[in-house]
Amino acid sequence: MEAIDVENISKQYGSFYAVKNLSFGVPEGSVYGLLGPNGAGKTTTIRMIMNVIIPDQGSIRVLGEKMSEDMKSRIGYLPEERGLYPKMKVGELLAFLAHLKGFRGQEAKKGIDGWLDRFDLSKWKEKKAEELSRGMQQKVQFIATVVHKPELIILDEPFSGLDPVNTKLLKDIMLEMKESGVTIIFSTHRMEQIEMICDNICLINKAQSVLKGNLAEIKKNYGKNMIILEYDGDGRRIREFPEVDKIDDYGKYMEIKLKDRADPQKFLTFLAGKVRVDRFEIKEPTLNAIFIDKVGEKNE
Amino acid sequence: MNKILAVIKREYLQIVRTKTFILGTVLGPVIMGLFIFVPILVSVMSVGDQERIGVIDASREIYKELENRMDFKLKDGRLKYVLENYELVADLEQLKDTLNQKVLAGDISGYMVIPENIIEGGTVEFAAEHVSDFDKISSINKVLNTVIVEKRLKKAGLDPGEVSKYMEEVKFVTQKVTKKGVEEDTGGTFIVSYILVLILYMTLIFYGQLILRGVIEEKSSRVVEVVLSSLKPSQLMAGKILGIAAVGLTQYLIWAVFGMVLTSYSSSLLSSFFPQASGFKIPSIPAYVFVYFVVFFILGYFLFSTLYAAIGSTVNSEKEAQQLGTPLTMMLVIPILLMMFVMRSPDSTLSIVLSLIPFFSPILMLLRICVLLPPFIEILGSIVLLVLTTVGLIWFAGKIYRVGLLMYGKRPSLPEIIKWVRYK
């Protein structure tokens, strides 16, 4: 069964399409990445899944049912625009947000204490949210997303603004939840995060889906014509090779996509004597390369 | 419903626990009480000092009589005003200079100059370092008046005792005709109406602003979408408005209890300590006035708070909100400006029409109820119109609120906001 089934949804503001004819399915128990440049329509899509805004057309099924208000308590949602009531005490605030999800009483109290303990925030429970540092507030927001034991978690740009320590903490918890059977869908414009965590992706650009499916398969289908090159010398001479399709040059490091059916061995022979080759690796394309290929370099 | 209750509880507790609320609710009436009692207490308790007042009597006819009549006593039985006669032997200006020096030195608190032609209609001058003690000025003026008028009458061959009998001021009592009969009303209705309407006005503005600020805070702190992941915008708005309404009613309840204690004990308390103040009485107010007061607070509150909530949702800061909120606040200020007119002619056609207009009716209909209970059909009419308008506006405001909450950045223009209403 699919945890989320989005079918042909569109959302229009005046003549502007925020999302157009978008369809995708999130397999249960998987980690799903919604990928796209800023303004592509990721947040609008997520808001429609959450019933915060209503699609103009199309249908959304969540956890096997038509999305409705009652479903909200089974979902944990971390919006892109997220915050806390500044004047509320952390403990009360979490209890309030859990109560809204129908999670209350002794069990809720235990859950909140457990999470606060895990994030090392126990001694902040009686403090007002505004007294917390930004990093601590982000942890509290995350607790609010998961404390009611949702079956599905939707995270909109969860890593934005997190320091490396909290990024790792969040990633670990996401994997842990995946292992316990929770479905996770999250959006980002950062490729490396998707590549490391996601099973499936949907790449959105300009309101429409341009690529979707299993990440490993996508990469495989893209062909093994990606070359990682570390070199010393005049990069311009490398470009002279006729079967080069795209180059992402960093000065001493290069990601090169060859044209379809080009032979990497010929390329290596071509390089010999023109530049000093320190590393030559033939591999599947990085998501970054696929992204740029699909969306165009202007967007990154 | 459970979710709305959670929101109501949060709003209620968050506000009731703030210092502003506690101070405003508890200290408000205490301060009001102090305003009423302190001046009474001060005037009742202070003994006062003797004052020396100089008199230059150029007519040489008034001083003796004036001294006899100036018999105001202090609490300890001494004379309050001690007059000192200054004979006008040489130049008046020179004598005045001398007395001015005495006033500045504090030897005398002031002096009066009675001109030679006082019987024929001259003017008495009173000079002092300050002339803001109305009690003193009017006492002196009164005694002076009596003495001089008597002299004038005698000169004309009339008997002052006889004339004063005819000049006795006409007794004039104001009464209010009600269904229960005729009651005496010495301006109490005016004061009570005024106070009740002002309380209604201030609380409507205060709680409207509270809603406005609450919505802006939710938006600017970015917590709103977190909350919307659990409930509908309409539920959030309903919970917020009901929660703050509960705060308002709590505040009224505390004030009402305070007011009842004040009215039932104030007279006896005051008079037991200070027999002089036994005449002090707070006018009694019919119970129906309070019922209508609460009804119009609730209805007016719903009308204004939904609009304040909608405004709050479209802006990013309180500064922006002020611009948009001004027309709405004006809708509360206009009836206050019309108050005097309605109070003077509560049953004129214009007053009736004004008190039926939904935005004005909470204040103006309540005012009419206080001053002159209008026919029930008019009250009912204003309530029905108010309810219908509010229901329509809740629908309208809810649409704006729902879209506005998630809009950040540039403040939308009015046409854009109207467009939101049509969004699915």
C-alpha cells in the first residue's frame, strides 16, 4: 500500500500555477524525497497533502484514505515556516500541540519528557520558548512533530538552519523511525541529503514533476557515463574532447558527463599528455548532475 | 470540538496569567475606587489651617458686616478665615504693593479690594498667590454678595429679610418616568450610562486589539502552520475568539463582584468612619441594563473580533496592522462621538436608526437602554441585525484569515484580499 497517493493535483493562483498536474506515490515505510529548486512548488504540494490548502483539482489519499481533517492526528508535520509560541513554557507548548493531535494525559506527558530527555532539553521544560536558542527551538519543533507517534511524517526543509550536530541527530532519528515502519516524506533543495537518505524521489521544477521513482533505478537508467576527474593543468584542453556533454569544473576537480554511448576509455587516452590525471573514476551520475541536467544550471 | 477547546484553554490561560491582565482587572477597580474615595477621605480628614485675608475697604461700609458674616469654622472650632482690615489712608497702589509683598511672604493668603462705589455697582478684586481653591473663592464671593446686596436693599428702603424670602431659589427636581412609577433621578442615569458605555467601548477596543495582536504573534512567530497541521483555520479562529471572550467575561465578573461589594458597603463603611460623608450614594442600576450590557458586549465583541482577526492575518507586523485597523476602530469611535446627541434625544428617528446600524448598535443601543428603555422590538431588531451581520462577516473574515495566515512578505492590497475570498 502507498502511504501517500497524489493524483494529478493542481493549484492555481490567478494565472500562476504553483503546482500543475502533479502525481506521485510514496510507498509505505520508505523515505521519500521531494526535490526541487526554490519556488518549484514543494511547499504548496506539502500543504495540499496536509489539507492546509485545498487543490483546485486532483485527489490526495493519505494512509489509504481520502485526506481529511481527521487524518491530521495520524500525521506529523514540520512546516517550512515553523515556530513556537514565544511566551509559552516549552512543556505546556508541547502538551498543547500534542493535545491538538488528540494525544493527551499521562501517556503524552511521558512521551514529552522522554523526547526532552533525549534532546537534552529536560531542564528547559519550564522555560519560555523565547528564552531558548534557535537550535533548541528547532529541536522542540521536531519533538512537536513526532511526539504523538504518527504513522507518517512530513518534513518541509527539515535541515535548513540546523548545525552539523543537529543535522546528524535529525538524520539518525529519521532512519530510526524508518526502521520502526514510519513513512517519511521530506522536501529539500540539497542533493546530498536526498542521496544519502531517500529511497525514492520526485523532482519538481516549475510546478511540474520532471523525474520520479526509485533513486537507485533512476541513477542506473542515467547510465554509467559520469566521470570524476582530479587533475592538474589547463582545464580548457579537457573540453576539447568531442564527446563531452556537460562539465562541472571546480579547477582541480571536475564532474564530466559524456554523451550517450561515449567510451570513457577513449576519453582517458585523450587526456593523457594533456593534463596530469590524479584520479579518474567512472561512476553513476550524482543526483546533483541529474538535477542540473533536468532543471538547468540556472536554477542551482 | 475537542481541538477548539484546547485552543480556548490555551488562549484563556495565556492571557489570564499575564501581569497586564491581573493588574488591569484587579488594580483597575481599586484605582477607580481610589479616585472616588481618596478625595472624599482627604477632604473629610484634613483639619485645614487658618487663613488670613486682607481687606481694603474703600467704601468703609462693608468690612464690619463682612467680618461678622465670615464665620466658617475649622474642624477644631477655630475660624477658618481671619480678616485683617487695612485702612486706606494714602495711595491705593502703594497699599496694594505692601499687601502683595505680604502675600508673597506668606503673611496673608490673599486680599480683596472693595471700591468706594461698591453699593452703586463697583467690582471687588481678590488677589492671591493662587486662585484655584474654588471652595474658598466661592465662599468669599457668596458672603460678600450677601453683605453688599443687603446694604443695597437697605439703601433703597427695602427690608432684606423680606426680600430674601421672595428671592428664595425655586426648588427643581428631575424625575424619571418608568413602568414602576416615578423615581427621582439626580443625574445618576447620566453618569451610569456614561460609565457603562465607556466600559463597553474600552473593552471592545481592548479585546479587539488583543485578538489582532494574538493573530500577528502566531503569524510572525511562524507557529501558525504548526497549529494548522492539527486543525482547520476556522477552528483556530473560533477557539481564539471564544477563549478571549471568556477572558473578557471573567474580567467583567470580577468587576461586577467588586462593584456589588462597593455599592452595598461603601455608604455604610464611609459613614461609620466619617459621618460627614453619609450623603454619598452610588445610584442603583436596574438588572436588565446589566443583562443587555453583557449581550451587547458579546455580540459587539464577535463582530469586531472576527474583523480584527482577519486584519491580523493579512499583515506581518503591528505597525502594518494599525493602518488597516484604523477604519475598524473608527467604527467604535463614531458612536462615542454620537453619544451626547443620542443621550439628549434618545427617541428621535435619527437615534433609532443609528442604534440599529450593526457597527454602532452595541454602544448606541445600550446607551438608549440606559437612558430610556426603547420598545423591545427595537432592541430585538438591533440584536437580529447585529447577529446576521456577524454571521456574514465570520464567513467573510474566515476566508481571508485562512489564506492570509500562510501569506508572508508584502502586505496584500484590498483587491488581492477580496480575491482571496474566492479561493477554494
